[in-house]
Amino acid sequence: MIPCQRDAFDIPDDVAYFNCAYMAPMLKAVRAAGEAAMVRTGRPWQVTADDFFTPPERARALFARLIHARPDDIAIIPSASYGISTAAHNLRLRKGQTILLLDEEFPSNVYAWHALAKRDGGEIVTVRRPADADWTTAILAALDERVAIAALPHCHWTDGGHVDLARISPALQRIGARLVLDVTQSLGVLPLDVTQLKIDYLACAAYKWLLGPYSLGFLYAAEGHHGGEPLDYNWITRERSEDFAGLVEYRDGYQPGARRYDMGERASFVLIPMVIAALEQLLAWTPEAITATLSGITARIAAHAPELGVSVAPEALRAAHLLGLGFRDGVPAGLVDALRAQQIFVSVRGQTMRVAPHLFTSDADVNRLVGALRRPTAG
């Protein structure tokens, strides 16, 4: 268990922020890295050729450690949708094959798959939200020999419903289906090993649970996908791009591994130092310790569900860091605004109130949230 890390963030005492799934508060170390980088890039004579290559490689290596991959497997991208689009661009369907999606999935993990199905004559199969909150069993029941791709999260973005990838991956392997993940709402908290799970592609934005900046993310591509077609034909992903004088000699070859999928301007002189600082801190805390700590916070809130008149999924079926509060007649009108007026911040996604704490969440924050939900005037 990790003690409350509020001092590592710039969060006033009167703010109870339960909205990390929307956007993470910035670590002070991340902000300091960004500020220092802005000062430096304001003096371009201090920016060297090495700055185009060494910091991105550091970020690539740190992200690889987080998912138990190799730096060669990682691309630097601007968004999760860019990564999912890269995967869809490089996968193929035979006519009549299907792509498996979850009901009410985040759009960035939907639109690219509809385009692929249309392009190749495939079909979309949507796993409907299970009444018992057991997404894993529902996914397994939907698998058949027609499924070519399962595009899944590690937990559902609206309410934290857990997807047990350790059970689903072997089932996909048995039918020869590809596994593509958008882990924007879980990575940095839930431990994940891409080699054990036999993942084909994995995309993640940095500004939520990675505690990094907006407009930056990462793509994992398994070794068998390193020879694919990138979305972005930029100069820096080509072989020998380190030789600035030789850039007039156009080359067909790419930098090794998944680097061919890197976005243009991947060096991002402000954002890359920020994401390095964030990843270093996450790896120091470790996902295992973070998830153990956050599960205690969400369990404490969930324990009050009966008295608050809300429902929550069983602990075994929900992720440690996201708690969906269900109301019998839907989230009461004005409730979120009433909480915001008290400096308590949550989100409504789908039909649930989404509560998303992090290591900055204090006991006082939890008491304030529960107390505000308990009072009839809160709704």
C-alpha cells in the first residue's frame, strides 16, 4: 500500500478530485519537466540533433518496461485513436469474418473497426452489456470461428467493468483471432504483460492513468507486425535519419521495429520530457502497488452503496481504480453540478456516475464524497 501522495500533485485541500479517468492532475515533477523544456526550446540554439532521438528512446524504453515489452516494439503516437487506426490499417479480414467490440465502448476503439469491416466485407459483433456485470463471460460466449479480431479494453471506460484478459487471450488464440487493446483507462494502474497475453497491438493515451501530457501516447506492436504500413510518412522514422545532412538522400527503409509507426515530430521537445517524468514515477510506485492502494479506496466507497441507494458491480467484476455508481432511475439531474459546487469532481458516462480516484485521494476526500451523496440535497 502506498501512502497518500497528494504532495506530489498540485491539488488544493478543498478539492476532492475523483475524475482521473477524465484527465489526470499533473504531477509536480511532470509540470517542472515541461516548464524546463519550454524554457530550453525557447532557445533553439540549445536544441541539438541528439534531442530528436535520445529523449524519445528513453520514453520508449520506459513504456516498454511498463508492459514487459522491448523498446523495438513501441511507437510514439499522438493519441489512442492513432494507434487503433494503425492496427486497423494493417489487419485484414476475409469476407464474412467478424470484429468483436464491447457495447458502449469508447468511440476511438470503434470507428476504425467499422471502417475495416466495410473495407474488407466483414461484420461487427457487439457484446451487449451483461446484466450481471460479467463482461469476461459475455465475451467468451460471443467467440466463434468467425471472429478474426477482438478489439477490447482492460476495463470498461464508463464504469470500470473488468475484462479478464488472462482468460480471454487463450480463447482467442484457439480460434486464431487477433487481440487489439485500448488500455487508456487502465494502463498505469492495472499490471499488464503483453508477451503473456499474446497481444497484437496495444494503444494508450498518456494523459489519464499514465499521468502524462495530452496529445501524446504509445503503440505496442508485436514483432510479427513490425513490417506493416505506417499512417504517417515522415522523415524521422526512415533509416539513417540521424544524418541530417543526408536527408536529401531519400530512403525506402525504416528505423528498426515499431518505430516505423512513430508520428511525425515525435521528438516533441516539451511533451516527451513530461511523459518521461510521469513514467519514471509510475515505475517507481509500480502498477501492482498502485492497484492495491486504489482498490482499497474504491472498496471503501463501494461499502457505502446500500445506504446511498446506489448499486455497484461485485468487487471481482470491477477494476480496482474505477467505480461505477448506478442509480435506479438514472443519475439524478443536477447531482454532478451539485457536487462540483462543493469542489467534488466526478463524471457521468453512460448510465453511471464514474468515480476515479488516484494516489492523491485522501480519507477526507472519500468522506466528503460519501457525505455529499448521503445528503438528500445533493441530488
